[in-house]
Amino acid sequence: MTRFDSRKISQHKSYTIKELSDLVGMSEKTCLRWIEQGLATVSGSHKPILILGNEVKKFIRNKNSGVKIKLKRHEFYCFKCKQPRRAKRGSISVSGNTKGGLCSVCNGKMSKTIHPIKKDYKIRSTPIQMSIFNSI
């Protein structure tokens, strides 16, 4: 799901479908789908269909709010299932700040971003001071 930037939209202006699609950078069919999904239009406008800027901002804000999915340490996001799942054993690979693997349910591609602070590599044990053992 793509995140749309609502900062380009003025909330005090009304837009046609063509203007809105050019402004946000999407197709006109996407605008029509949004109207079917509940984007409010100006009542009484048939052709061209007018959409208030503040209604578009609210709609985009609601649409963008449900995009992020929190993953547990052992989970990856499966692109086929569109759900957090565990990876098959032996299929995990690391490249840069992303981990990839195969889904244990549908065998689809999976991915996970590794944040530099939370890299889950093995923690090395602290070195033992040899002076403790040498004093005996």
C-alpha cells in the first residue's frame, strides 16, 4: 500500500478528479476508487465531480494510519499472505539493513528491516580478564 503525501493539498480548495490525481501523483481510477471507498464529494456536483481539500486530507490521514505493522523479533512480513509470519528454517538471508526469507505457510517472499540499534546479531560474551587466572 502506497503512502500519499497530503501536504500538497490545500484544505480550503475544491479539486476535480484530474487535479487531485495530478497533485498527489496517482491515477484518476485511484481517485474514483477512493470515492467508492467513502471519500466525500461536494453534494450537487455531477460533472466534474468536486472534492473538498479537507475531506481528502482526512481520507489520506485515515488511509496512511493503518499502513504500519509491528513485527515481533522472530517475524517477517510475507508479501503473499500480507501478514506477519515466521520464516522457513535455513531460508533467512541478510543484506544491509534488511533480512529476507521464505514464508513457512505459503512459500512466498518475506522481508524485515533491521534497525541499526536493534540488530539482532548474537551478543558476544565479554572477554575474561586473564590476570584473574594468572594470580594463582
